[in-house]
Amino acid sequence: MNYFKNKLTGKRRIFSMMAACTLFLFLITTNIVYGQEKTIPTVKGVVKNDGGDVLAGATVSVRGTKILTTTKSDGTFELKNVPEEAVLSVSYVGHTRTEIKLKPRQAEITIRMTSSSAVLTEVIVNNGLYRRPAGNFTGAAKTFTGEELKSVNPSNVLQALAVMEPSIRIEQNNALGSDPNQLPIIQIRGQNNLPLTTQGGAATSATPVSNGDIMSTYLLNPNQPLIILDGFQSTLQIIYDMDINRIASITVLKDAAATTAYGSKAANGVIVVETKQPLAGRTQIVYAVNMNVEIADLSSYRLLDAKGLLEAQRLAGVYTDPNNHFNDVSLKQWYDYRKYQVASGVNTYWLSQPIRTGIGTNHSLSISGGARSVRYSLSLNYNNGVGVMKGSGRERFGLNYTLSYTNRSLRFSNNTTVGHAKGYTTPWGSYSQYSAQFPFFKPTDSAGNTIKIFEPTGTALGIPGSPPGGVFTNTAYNAGLDMNNYGYTTTFSNNTNVEWTINKEMRLRGAVGFSNNMPGSEAFFPADHTMFVNALAAGVADLGSYTQSRGKNKSIDGRINFDYNRKFGVHTVMAAFGVSMQATESNSTTVQVSGLPNDYLNQLGMANGYGTIIKPAATNNVTRSLSSYISVSYNYADRYTAEITANASGSSQFGSNNRLAPFWAGGVAWNVDKEKFFKKNDIIQNVRVRLTTGITGNQNFAAHMSQPVFQYNLLNNYRLQLGAVVQSYANPDLKWQQTLKSNLGVTAALLKGKVNIGFDYFTENTDNLILPLDVAPSTGFVNYQDNLGAVKNSGYEFSISSPIIQNRTKNIFWSLSFNVGHYQNEITKLSPAIEALNKANNSTTNPELKQTTPLPRFEVGQSMTRIWAVPSLGIDPATGKEVFVKLDGSKTFVWDPNDKKPVGDGNSKLKGMIGSNFNYKGFTFNINLTYQVGGQMYNQTLVDKIENVNLLVTNADERVLTERWKQPGDIVSYKSLVANGTNGLQQTNATSRFVQDNDYLEAASTTIGYTFPTNLAWVKKLRLSTPRLFITQNNVFRFATIKTERGTGYPFSRSFSFGLSTTF
Amino acid sequence: MYNRGFKFYFLSAALIIVSLTSCKKWLAADPPLQVDENIVLSTEQGFKEALNGVYLQMGAKTLYGRDLTFGLMSVLGRSYDTTISPAIANLYYQGARYNFQDPELKATFKDMWNNLYVSIANLNNVLESAEKRKTVFTGNNYNTIKGEALAVRAFLHFELLRMFAPSPAAAGLNAVSIPYVSKISPYAVPASTTGAALDLCIADLKAAESLLSQTDMTTSRFTHWAVKSLLARIYLYKGDLQNAQTYALSVINSNKFPLITAVNNDWMMTKEHVFSLYSSLNISTDYYKSVLNTNPALGFTTQNQTALYVTGGGATTDFRRAFLDPTTGVALGNTIMPRKAYATATNLANVLPMIRVTEMYYIAAECATASLDSIKATDLLDSVRVHRGLPKYTLAALKTDSLNIEIRKEYQKEFLSEGQMFYYYKRKNLPFASLPFTKVPVVADASYVFIKPE
């Protein structure tokens, strides 16, 4: 390679020398612009960033020639035979391309590059389909670099994104806590869909499954934004499992102008992830290691100890039976038995039993390099995420290989990604079992063996009756069994991109991508597992179970894009035009068998039979979509920009009469500061106003809603012939949901760049919401899906950032940032079927209905996240009963679901971040605080641990003893103590008493880092170029107005990351 | 350079035009676990499968699989005299009392209504699709499919009308009855009057009559002869006795359904079926066991067995007496089980009779009685009696009133636990006090009209 290069430059040298000799005399006097006729033998230089650090591996080229080099580890470069007054072009990842014209005879130069995120006007917005300079783009979009995100949360890029971007919200899942195998539920600018499963009329909130299936994740979370990875539709799962070091940038597209090119998939916003592309130059090896320590956060638990619980149980009457003397005696004997245990010192802290400090590591290695024409990069990643519950974790392997070839006008690249992720579920079971466990039970016997059944039988103890609460098993026992419980997914994808620069103005790009995602899971529970203790009567043959599932999700994408950019005088026109097609197919099969008596009979085939489940379950989903867009942007004199985007989308999910959907968006922008009337001043330097509006669509619904399908009856036949029936009315007119998005944005730079502000106000009106409509049963159908509802979201995002200190000489940098996002939601139209659902949720006769939690209710004029409960005046000091307010204002002791009123809203009014970023020499200190204000929450864990607590079988909150009503005159917050709070009249149903403000301030991340100076001896010796060490701590503290047991099924954790990265 | 660029612009534009024209096809993806209608109904076999689907649906537990035959409908029709405990089988207890306001009974009615209309919607789908895809059919198959779908649609509507609308005897032909749904749509059809609904049934059946072949003697599907028999049944219900008699006699005189002389353990008398619904053996045994074999153990006492088959015009030689199995009484208290619905090697209990040829004899006899032709009536009844091990009537004994009583008794004996008696009582608007074998008193506001869910 080097030989080749030398030969080329050698040739050129001879040619240039000859040219110089012959023309020297003529040209020396005229001093004309043909600068290439004169050369400077060697131009030496150094490339530094805006912080003054040298940049190694930056590409330096001479414009208009083939002269090219990369900077060495000390940032220096040398160019031979450079034409005089040539323009040097320098590029480096994360920095804006810098072009500097050499002065006559200049042979030494220091080039300073500015990091691209710091420059407001030069940003290129990449919406995944086309790139456009921010000046020619009117949409609301925000880009974050991979480094920025990594510094916030090195182990979870989605959490980092939610910290940085106020429009992104992650639904906090109290039950699943910090389970490493749960995908976050993510949404941009609020929800546009009713949180409703339309089957069977039951409303449930969606939980995404971890299977990487493009369609099913959207079906389960219809508010999920579209995810685009390097130009192709991807899944949240893939981003979640991706090595954070590979991410070059993430762009969040919010309004219609930014997203309409995606047509019917755009309504929930788009997250565009770009990975790092190989750079030309010397082979570069980047290695990053990160150690992640997770520590469970149990501070929210206030459970009773052994003595307290026994006392609470006694007071609640667990150990007495006034109606039956025989039982009474027996229960008292049990009390004595348990009291003896307490007295002998048994007081197990069950909460810590399944908990550990999880130490995980992430290794990331990438090698890239190549000449200008052929470049490559290979990155390898191993991540071992360890959860705080023993045995839980997530292991990921990743390999990514990119090869690109560039010739004069053609660029070809191919990228292969292979990934494998394996998520282990803890054998210890749900964490809630440990918070329920009685502390007067011993986990192990005197010999140290784990106890399976805690208490001896009554017969063994000489007590006539059985123990109150029944037989208690120790779920910790299962941890000692040889069982399997894990899910995994293997992904493979290959993308090919071809880019042809036809001329300076036109570019044609084509891409084909194939991805295959194979999820699976294995769950084996031997007969000895505690879940089978009470099923013993069913017979040994059916004990033990094994569930295996296998899936395959394929998608093929293809697209062609054409870009046209032209500048005539003060006019700039940028046009992009493209067509894309996508076909997805996903299927899965689940087989469950039973009858595996021993833990060494641990294979599917060793099972006795199928038990009660007689056939495998299978799902299959096929979708096809087609989308074409055109987007034209026109800019006049850097002052005015107008942008129009149109899209036509088709999908197999739409009704057969409505297969193609049109979408459009338009936007204008005005750079106020470029106007003549705008006087130069010290306060405002830069103001840009953007206004956009447009329609986008949502197609996150099941395909069969619009297509008539036959279901074959395979259990039965009609005289040995098959029979098939149509089960539901397929609405051939079913349409995509439409969201009209409008956005007004202002960005400004004040005080000479000391303060940068951004403000966006938006409204989103979703129409044609797909809802079930009940029809007369004589039509032969129960209900059908139609475009019936409408919701409205509106809100704003505001961000301010300020580089307070920027002292290059002393090398001190300090910047502060603050952002806030607000949105509110209102239902504007509903179908009568939803009214029926509301009514059903208020039923007093349905025994299946659990009123202990506020049930969803959707009403026009209210938000979708409204909390409906019966207003309460608290506990009557005289009787200990709760006093409710009826709709007519009268007071009552009787809880009636029809008295429910809107008493809160689950959606926080404001959410945002306060951040500080401090750099001194090599040191970095970052802190990001996130906050949420103005929302409410039904404190379910409080109800479940204090009032609706069944003391017969579960442990309770210590307030059971201290703050519950005992005698007339007590002014307390909680009702009187009973043995079984879930029983009948005593049960506490949805009441305003437990609706609490859900405001918090949390230290989302704190990072301390140090970048070693390149001139250190050991750095040089190891040939390292930018060794960096950092410690990130997530969730250090949290101040919240609501005290709940966070992480009921899996505890929340605090994490510390220690990272080291370096380039060779 | 420019030319080159524009060439590509046109090339890509052409590409897009091509893809847009073919995209309609590309966008029609089918979900594989269910089968797209376009695939199922692209062959004749698919249309047959769609009709089979309806027959299978009709075999559901709350429909003909149990409750419209030997289950609830036979409790209402007094085919059993078991004392039913409300704690064990509230549905049948309330049924025996005609307490149609009972929530469980109402829920069952709703289930019947909904599911029968689901079947009707499926038939309408078959009819509409057949109209659109005439080209997939060969020979006479279009007529056969269309005729069969029309006939079953009329059959199901008539069944709904007999359940959910008052009988002409009670409320005339202008009373509000049921919606007659003849096309697929999410919009409800208003309920017709009884007369209009019956006329729509008749119109569909007349159309089917000319479409269906007279030589097809399959009894598991709705054939030409089933159409004729159903017309006789409907005309009788409507009170058009002349047409009823004509159609009944045309079935009898076709000699295609000879009466049997011995049962040979085929208690369902499958050879005499004009239309019967097949259920799979496992399922029918399951359903049978759910009410007859175990609690509530519906059955008949031996005393009433004698009262029904021997006393009066009967005789111990009537082999239908063995519809009830006297050997079972000891095991299950004082009642004995109907043997009909119990499958054995020879008894095809999974063949549920919907229309039997003997009913044609009874319809013709009833019409003859009404036109005071007692000789013809007696003759028709005797034709059946001699095939049941009974002697002929002595002519002098039969007058109009007694003939009608005899016809009712023959219905009772012949159609024991087939679900037909309720319709007989309803058609005759028999006072509730006159219902036979009543163990628990009928409620004060008893009615023959099932409660509509809409």
C-alpha cells in the first residue's frame, strides 16, 4: 500500500517539477490563481480540538488533489508537494469538517477543529432517509452523539436518551424494577393511542416482550416510536442490546416536517440511530472496557420484623377463633410455636436473601482503517450484564463488520451484524415473594441446608389443626435446584448501501437489508420446585414442567433514494425522493410439557407428556409495506426556508379498500438575525423561528382487523371434512390512524454564545383512532374495528445551555444545561364500546373485577392517564371506617364504584433535566439530575402492604402496627387492623386516600473522568493515544414525594460504572 | 452530466410507477395461521369447507350439540320428568319452570342468538362470495352451494323465529319477530314481523328448492328433500295448511324415505332422517355425559314411561319404549336414561336428527284432521304405527279432537329428547297448566318466547 502511494506521489513530483520549471518564468510575475503550479515541498501541521487536545487519526487532505494523510498519535501530519495556497480539509469523527486555505508559502499550520455538537448552525440533520443542513431543515429534531449518551449512562443508551431529551419518557415499571431483561416502555411527546387491548374488551397496559419481532413490539406498545438503525427499521430490543461504543449518534425526530417521510409509521416520532463508519487512514484500534456494579436499592421497604409481625397477626386475630373452641385452642398453640421461634432469635431479613451486588463487564474492541478507497471496520463486543437478583443477568455478544469501497463517484458499503443476547431469569423467583415472607421463618436448618417447607405439620408438633395461612414454602429453595430459565435471541443482519454521486448536484442511493432475528426461551422447573408443593395431589406424573419456545423474525428492506441539491446565487434547493419497501415475517412456537420428576431429567424429551396443554401454541404475522416520499427544501439567502414533504404509504394492515395512504407536511423557517433590520448587538446574536404542520400516520395494529380470515376447526370435522368459519367482521374500510402535528420552534444564541436556548411548542391531534365498535349480535359479530376516536396532545419543550467558563489557556470548561418537557393529553372522541367498557369496570356484580386498584376509564375531555377513584375524607376517628363522598356530595361509609371521580393524573406535567459538565485539564465531572413534577400515582404498594394485606400469608408494612386505627378517637391515616384485608367489606377499593403526588428529583448520573495526557511516558510506551478513565454512578440519590415499595417483582438498583477506553 | 442525471431520475420514476401498480398485490399479505378469505374461497372445496364450518358451529354445546336437542330444549319440551336441583343444574331447573328471566337462562338465550347469527353471517359470506366468484365452480356446483347456503340460512332463521318470537297462534302474524339478515354488514337489520320473516324463509327455500338436485340423498347436508320438509314445517307453523300438506305428502310420496320396521339398536333411526347434523363422537359423548349420565341426570321414571308408551293408544309392543333404558334406573335413582343419545357400536348417537320423515306423516295428518278428513289422517298415523310395533287404530274411535290428541302423543313418543316438543306446544300455544310430566310448577309469568338479547 505504502509502496503504491509513494509511487503515485513520486510520479506527481516529477510531473510537478517539470511543470514548475517550464512555467516558472511566466507565472512568477503574474501570480495568478493557478496555485497548483507552485508547490510547497512539505507542509507540517498539527490538528487539535477546541479544547486544545491533539487529535490522532484525523484525515487531512488537500482539496482538488489526491493528497491525503492522517494525523499521528501526537496529532501531527506531514503533506508533501502541496500546491501553494491550497485548501486543507480536515475531518474527524464528532467534529465539523474544517477547511483552511494556506497562506502563500505557508508550510506550518495548526488546525483547530470544533466538535460538531457545539456548533449550532453547521449541524446536519439526518432523518435516516436524507440528510439536510440544519439551516435547510424546518423540523423539530435533536441529535445526540454516542459519546454524550455514554457519559450519561454507559450501560443503557435508552435511559441516557430519556435523561437528555425532555420529549422522551420511559414509563416507570414499579413491578419490574431494574430487571436487566425488561425492555423499557418508551414514548415521544406522549401517547396517541388508548392503552387498550382491543380483544375481549379488557383494558390492559402493554408490556413489550423481549423478542425482537418488529411487528409484535409495536402491537404491544402502540405508542412506541419508529426505530431506524442505519437507515433500516429496527427494534427497541436491538438498540437495547447494542454496544454503546458503536453508536455515532442518535437523532430524535419529533414533528411532522421531520417524520412525514416515514408516512404511516411516523406518528409516534422516530429515533434514528447511526453507527460509526470506518475512517480512512492508519489502522486504528479502539478498546473500551466498562465495569458495571449494581447495588439493590431496598431503602423504600419498611417491613415488620419477626416480633412485630407476630404481634400484628395476634392483634388482627389470626390466632383466635371465637366461634370454634377447638380451632381456637389449635391456633393458640400455633401462636406459641411461632412465638418460641421469635424468642429463640429467628428474625430473617428476607429482602436481602435473593440479592447480590452485580458486577458486570463490557468489553468493546474495534479495528478500523483502510485507504481512501477501501475501508473497513470490525467491532467486537462482549457484555455481561449482571442483575441484582442472584442468577439474573443478560449476556450479549456482538460482531459488526463493515467494508466500504469508494471510487470517484461510487461508494459501496456492506455491513454485517451478528448478535447474541441471553437473558437469565433468577431462579429465586419474584422478589415480591421475599417481601411477603414471614421473618420468623428460618431460611436454613441447623445443618445449613435450605428449608423447603418452613413449618412442621401440625401432627408432627402435636397441634390438632393446620397452621393459619396454610403450608409455607421457601422460594429460596428453588435456587438450589438445577433448573433452566432463560431467553435468548440471535440476530443477524446484512445491509448493503450503494451511493452514486452522479455530479455535484445529484446523488442516487440504493440499499438492501436483510435481517433475521431468532428469539427463543427455555424454562425448566423440576418437580421439586416449590410451585408444585400444593399440586402434589395432581399426581407425580404431571409434576415438573418444561416450556420451550422458538421464534424467527425476518425482514427484508429495500430502498432507493435520489438527492438533488443546487445552489443558484442566493437560492438553495434541496430535494430528496425515495421509495422503500419492507416485508416482515415473524413466527413463534411454544411447547409446554409436564412430568419431569428430577432436576437431572432436564430436557424437553424427557417429559412424561403434555399434561393439560394438549397442543403447541404458535403465532405468525406477515406484513408488507411500501412507502415513497418526496421532500423539497428551498432556502433564500440563508434567511427564509420552506420545506414540503409528501409521502404515500401502503400497508397490508390497511383495509382492502384503503391500501394506499397519503401524508404531507410543510414547514417554514426564518433566520431573523440574518435580516438587515437586525442590528448587531451584544444580547442576541442568533434567532431562528420554525413553524411546521403536517399529517403522519400510525399503523400499529394487527393485520387481521382489515382482512377477512377463516379459522379452520381442527379439533373437529364434519363427516371427515374440514370446516372453516369467519370469526370477525373485517373492516375493508379500515384506515391508518392520522396525527396532525404542528410545531412552533425558536432557537436563539444569546450573550455571544454564552446562553443557547431552544423552545418548541407542539400540538398533535390524532384522528381515526382505531377502536372497537359494538354491533348488534344479529349481524353475526360482537364488534368490529373502525376509525372512531380522537385524542389531542399538546405541550412544549424548553432547553437552555450555557457554557459558563470556556478558558482555553487554563483549560477550564464548565457548562450548565437545563431542560423541561411538558405535555397534556385529552380524549376528544370515543366509540360507544368504550363507554360499555367503562360501565363494565364499574360493575358491582362481577366477582372477577378487582376494584382494589383504580381501573381505567376513558372519557371525552379527560386524559388517558386519568386516575379514577372514589373521593375519601379519611378515616372516621369514631368508627375506624373510611368516609367517602358520593357524587351528590353526601357522605357515606359505603364504597360505590359509581362515585368515582377523576382524582389525579398519572402523567407528570413536567419532566426534565438539570445538568452540569465541568472539565479541567484532563478531568471531567458531569452530573445530571432528572426531575418530574405534577403527576399523581395510586400508591398501590401502600394499600397492598398496609390495608389490603392478608396477614395470614404475607408480611406487612410496619405502619400496620403504628398508624392503623385501634380505638375510637384515634386520628390516623389507615383503617383498623384485620386478619385478612383482602376479604370482603374490609377491602380497600380505589380511593383518593391513596392517590399521591408523584414528584421526584433524581441524580440520574454522575460521572468523574480523567483523560491521560498523551505525553505521559507510559502512554507513549504503550502506544496509546487517548486513554480515558471514568466512573459513572447512576441513581445516586432520589428525593420523591411518594414513598412506595419500588421494584415489587424485581428491585431497583443503583449502579456504578468504571470505564477505561483507549485508542492504539 | 445533466442528461445522465435526468436519465436516472426518469429511471427511478419509472421504477416507482411500476412498483405502485404492482403494490396492491404486494400489500395483500396473508396471516398464515388463519387463512385469507381469498385463498379459502378460491376453490369449490373452500366453499364446501365454509359450509362445513357452519355445520360444525351448529354442533356447539349451547346449540344442537346439546341444548337445542336433548338438553335445555327437551327439558322445556317435557321429555324428562327428573326433579332437578337448582344447586346442581340451575339452568335446567329454571328451564323446567319456564323462568325465562333467570340470568343464567337469559345468558344461554343470548349465546344461542349470537351463535346462530354468527352462522348466518357465515352463510351470507358464502352467498356473497359465491356470487362474486362464479368462475371457480364447475358443473352444477354453484347451484348446489348457493341452494344449500340459502336453505340453511332459512332453517336457522326459522329456528330463531320459533325460539325468540311469539307463535302465530298466540300473537298472530303481525307480531314483531326477528331480524332476517341476508347480507354481511356491521349494521343491524330491524326485526321483521312473524309473517314477513316466514315469507322470507319461504322465499329462500323456494329458491333453494329449484337449485338443489332431487337425486342427492345425503342427509348430513341440506338437500332438496330437506328443503321440501322444512317448507311443510314452516307452512304448518304459519297456518297455511294446504301448502303444508302438499309439501309433506310430496316428501312421503317420493318414497325416498321408507319407514323402518325394526330399530336394530339404531335409536336415532338414522334411516328415516331427512336432515341430520353430525357431531364428532367424542364431543357428542362428552355433551351427553354432561347432562344425561351424570348430574343432573335427566331422565324419565318407569311409571311415566308406561304412561307415555303403553297407556291409552299405546302398547307394550311399541319399540320406541326402549328409547328409555330401564337398566339404568337403579344406578341413578328413580329415573331411567334416554338411550337415544348414548353412543354404542350400533347406535349412532352423534347423528342428531333435525328433520325426520315421520314428522311429514304427522304434518299431513294434522292438515287432514283440520280439513275433517279423519280417514286420511288416521291412515297417515297408522302408516307410522305399523312401523313402530303398534296396531292400527280402530276407525270408529277417532274423531277430530281425539285425533289431535293422538298426533300430540305420537310427537311425544317419536321425538323424545330430540328438542321438537317445545315447538309443538308453542305452535299450539298449549296452556302451561296442560304441559305433561310437570315436576316443579311453572312460574306465573311463564312464556313460550325466549328473551332476545337485543
